[in-house]
Amino acid sequence: MRYRCARCKRIGERLIQEERWDPSVLRPAHRGMSGADLRRFAGMGEITAEEVIDFHYALDHLGEDIEEEARQP
């Protein structure tokens, strides 16, 4: 089996015995949400177009705040 390290990106190779091989390692892990997360998101409602627009403009101004702080002595 060949693999690539997620941290250092080095490629390696290892022989794995057939009886020890688990094909599920090739699929991403399922990360379901907990019941508390599902209830919290359900209470928030759908994302509105206004929220998306506000978020877009907030991202545009995000870098400006950092640059202003860097300029101040």
C-alpha cells in the first residue's frame, strides 16, 4: 500500500497482510452531528440572503482592521 502523510506530505509504502487490511481506511471518516448540535442548528433557521451579504462585506473589511492595528504605534 502506498500512502502520503497528511502532515509532511512524504510518500511511503508498506506491505499489509490481507487479513489485516481494512478497506474503510480509504473512505473519509463519517462525522455526524450530535443531537445537541442538530437542535441548535434547527433553532437558528435557514441562512438568509441578507446574512450571506453581511458575511461577504464582513470578510472584505476583516483585513482592514488588522492593517489598521499594525499601523498604530
